Amino acid sequence: MGVFADASVVTEASRPSFFEFVTQARLTTKKDAVVEWTNVHGYELTSEAAGCRITYTFRIVRISALPGLLGIFRIPGLRALGLKISASYVRLGLRNLAAMAESATNV
């Protein structure tokens, strides 16, 4: 879609149960449209008998525009589909992150 850049800052780290960071992102599309947004990511770890549960929260706090394909989020039915697809990628990423953490503790 264009050139993407982001930077993140940890805003809270309460060991061992909570970690949060804020990402400032910028996309310059191939047509020179600029989109800027702010996302807040949170990870909460809760002890369970077999290990722990990771709860991930994600909030888009600010977005300046929805150009190109991002425009589907303006259409209710397509927005629901886009969010469902996005959630599946987030779950996969979280599972991969947990697997990496588990393998690192067993070394």
C-alpha cells in the first residue's frame, strides 16, 4: 500500500502480570495520502493450573483517515468481516509469541 513506519513506547510494565505499549504509526500511500494512527496494546497474564492465560487487548485510539482498502472499515458488513480477519491474525501472532516465550524458558 505504500511506506509504513511505526514507533512504540512502553507505558506500563507491572511484573509479572501486565505489559502495555503505545504505537504511533504512519502510512504514506503510493498516491501520497498520509494516514497516522495511535494504537494501545496490552498483555495481561493470569496464573492457571496448567500455566498461564494471556489476554491481549488492542485499541485504535486515533486514526486520521481510511484511504484505499482501509475504506472497507466504513461499511458495516465489511467492517465486521475485516475485524474478524484481523482478529485471526492477532490470535496467530499471540500464539507464536507465547510459543517463543515458552521455548526460551526451557533453554
